[in-house]
Amino acid sequence: MKNRIKEMRAFFVLWPTQALSQLGSAMTSFALTLWVFERTGSALAASLLSICSYAPYVLMSIFAGALSDRWSKKTVLLVCDALAACCTLALLVLLRADALRPAHMYVLNAVTGLMNTVQQPAGDVAMTLIVPKEEYGRTSGLRSFSGSLVTVLHPVAATALFALAGLEGVIYADLATFAAAFFALLLFVRIPEPEKASAEDGGAERETLLESARSGLRSLRGHGMILRLILFLAAVNLVASAFDAALVPFVLLRESEATLGAVTACAGIVSLAGSLLVTVLPAPRDRIRTIVYTLLLSLTTENFILAFSRSPVVWCAAQFAGWLVIPMMNSNLDVVTRSTVPAEIQGRAYSCRNTLQFFTIPIGMFLGGFLVDRVCEPLMASVPPDGLAAKLFGAGAGSGASLVMFLLGLAGAAVCATFAFLLKNDRFVEPTDKTE
């Protein structure tokens, strides 16, 4: 027991402090959205914050794994954390000088997004290197739990601190969590370096970044079912990210920041419950169909409930309907992907998957903000207050965002129906542990 505790010491220092830092970063991101929307009243201006954070991930994730393989994992984590903290500190300096503008936030968010892109694969590998193989399952569960906890806590904590101390208070909290994580890693965690693969084994040291990207793309082309699933999820992400961009004005044009925090936190609570539910449910007979139908349920019910309701209580219920099945979808997708793509090429394949699957997210965020600001809000402002559209989606500010939710529900149904047809002949055979 003492030896096992000693072996796990680095994990039990790194895991909670990194999770705490993630909470601080998520709080700042949420508070920045509130600050921008409060000052501009523009859904598009607020969604551009997320676009600038996500664009580097989409553009660079295909190379990030190969880059992190070339450098010390601890150095990558420390340098990326430090540069991201410098961006947060720059926000604080501009805010205290009363010179902070949305344009500054976009640039700094892009730099932070780039640091997170490079840091993520290094962090995943670091966890692998400091954890004994027999503890992979347990530590993965702990990391998943802390991730869900961050999703639950950050909107509530950010809105409460934003109301009490403003954006400046949230930034101070973020910097404090960074300091805890940085010095814990610097002083108390040793991350061993993995053995370098030889040139004959195709090691990362011998492979250029472009060669790594090409090999990942080739591996996906050789697994048509996985490629079709990735394209399906790219279309889903387009709709889902447009929803995320529209949710902020949908709530804030009618209610307070506290309501937005509560509605957002509900998604995390329900996801946590869904994750627990997945652990006790039997494996589905058809994992491909389960992926499609859970997303159909999520993309339609939540959007349609939100579109036709005006009550925060109903909005929270809509989050329940939309998010409960997402862990089930993720679990089945993980099984299909890991079982279909050979382990020796999964790293490169996953890097390419991330680029193909997530490139639609910045597009969707822009689309959601644009539809609210430039199309649906002006359109609903021009309709008669006693007309059918006003009866369905409400009147005044926020009615356009309700119309966007309805349109996204239709789009989600169309995407799932289309890919249900395209994937109808795909079959996934469960792996077995039987030996000859």
C-alpha cells in the first residue's frame, strides 16, 4: 500500500491542482462573455471570444501531438501555463487602466487557445507517464469526474464572483489557481520522459509534422465508418456550437447573469448524472445507431423546449433533456473508435480527428451570433405583437434568440436523419477477449 501511494504521489499533486487551474480559466472565460455582452449587447461580439479561443485548436491540433512529443512534457506544461497566465495578467492590467476593449480580448484569447492546444496532448501523455498501468481506469475516472465538476461549478462561481467583485475579482481568482498549479508542478512533480522510438519504428523524432498529419489522414481514410462518424459529428458540432452562441443572448436578454449561470450549471450536473448512468447500463446492441439517436434526442428536444418557453425552470429542464444522453454518446463513440483504429496509430488518427471533427465549431459560433444579432432579432422586432410568430416565440428582446433555437432544432433533426441514412449499412463488431 505504501509503495502504491508513493507511485501515485505525483498524480495526486498534479491532478487536483490542474483541475483547480481549469476551474479558474473556465470562470474567466465565462465572466469575459458576460462582460462583453453587458457592454456591447451583441451575441456575435460575445461568441467571437470563443471563436478566437477555439480557432487555434482547430488549426494546430493536427500538429500538436507531434510537437509535444519532441519536448519535455513538464517544460511544455510550465511554459504554456505561464504564457496563458501572462495573457490573463494583461487583461487585468488593461481592465485596471480602463483600456480593455473586446479586440484586446480576442487577441489574448487566441494566444491562450494556442497554448491550450499545445498543452493538452502533453498533459495527457504526462498523466500516462506518472500513473501505473493498473491504475489507468481509476485515474481516468477521477479526471472525468473533476472535468464534470468544473463544468458544474464554473458558471455558478463566475456569476457570483462577477456580481460581488466584477471581472477584476474573477481574474484575481484565476491567477491564484494558476499559481497553485504552476508551483505544485514546478516543485513537487517529476514527469519521466518516454523512451524515444527508433528511426526503424517510425519515431516522432524522425517524422516531420506534415508526415505525421498525412499518416493520420491515411489511417482515417482506411476506416470508412470512423471517417463517416467524424463527418457526422462535425455537422453536429456546427449545430451545437451555434446553440452555445445563441444561449447567452437567449437568457441574458430576458433574465440575469445568475440565471445564465444556473442554466449552464444544469448542463454540468446532468452530464455528471449521465456519466454515472452509463456505468450501470448494459452495452447497447448497436453502438452506431445509439450514437445517432442520442444526438437526435439531444439536438431536438432541448432546442424545441427552449424555443417555446419563457420560464427559467423550463430552461433548466431543457438542459436535462439535452445533456443526459451525451455521456452515453461519448462512451459508445469511444468504444467504437478505440476498437476500430489500431493502437499504434491512434495518436495521429486522433489529432486528425480533432481537426476534422471540430473545425465546424468556430463556424457554428459565428453563425449562432450572426443569426441572433443580424437576422432573427431584427425579424422578430418587425412582426405584429399579436401574430403567430410572437405567440410562438414571444415578443420583445430575446424572441429572435428563441427563433434561432427553433431553427437549430430543425437543423439538428435534418443532420441526424441524413447521417442515419448514410450510416445504415455500417456495423460495429464488439471486440472479445477470447483466445484460441
